[in-house]
Amino acid sequence: MEKDFADLLRNHHLKVTNARLEVLKVIAGHGAAVSQPFLEKLIGTGVDRVTLYRILNTLDEKGILHKVIDLDGTANYAMCSTACTEHQHHDEHIHFNCTNCRKVYCMHDYILPDVNAPEGFDIQSLNLSVNGICKNCNNEQ
Ligand SMILES: [Zn+2]
Ligand SMILES: [Zn+2]
Ligand SMILES: [Zn+2]
């Protein structure tokens, strides 16, 4: 797992650092998008605030992570599909917002429809989110 993340960074021409590996490990192991406040818990474990934000921005720019805004307006980060590249994200999937635990999930199997913008409009990104109760919360009831 750790070695895969190192390869992932190298494939995107990024230096492998412990802080970057740590961030990737947390996000990939989470099963949902990870909120910025949650990631801030890493601060102090060899990662400081400035480094954390820089890492998130870099990984977003490089097409390794994508940002999702949750119901509270907080930034969350999730792993990208392999189709994402440095200049273009291809995370055209639906995001599921749980109204109970407020987590955001990537629904990779639900691809967004093609949208044709009217003449003179350029679409740069497409976002569709669905609100409801997630599997974990349903199982707890
Ligand atoms: Zn992406
Ligand atoms: Zn939930
Ligand atoms: Zn996603």
C-alpha cells in the first residue's frame, strides 16, 4: 500500500515525502471523502498546517485528489480515478451527501450525463450531488 502511494507520487513527478504519504494513506483508507478538519488531525504528527494545505493543493492540481464540498460547505478530499491528469480532472461521478453523519461519498459507478451547454457557454466542471442517508447510518438504526 505504502509503496503504491510512493509510485503514485513518482508517476506524477512529485517527490515522495512522509507527509504526502501520510495524507494519501488517510484519504485512501477512509471509505468516504475526508474533510479538511479531519485531515488537520494529522497536524503535529510531522505535518504542519501550511504543509498540509500545500499538499492538498498540489495533489488536487496533479489529479491525484479531487475536492468535494459537503453540506456544511467544508472542503473534503477524495482519491481520483486513474483517468485524472495534471490538467484535467475526470471525476464525473455523483457525490452522495449523508444528511445524518455529513460525510460525502464518491459514487464511482454513477457517471454524470453529458451536458451540452448552450452556444457561448463553456463547461469547466460538472457537479451533481445527491442527499440522503448513507449505508453506515442506515445500518446503525
Ligand atoms: Zn480527479
Ligand atoms: Zn451517514
Ligand atoms: Zn468523488
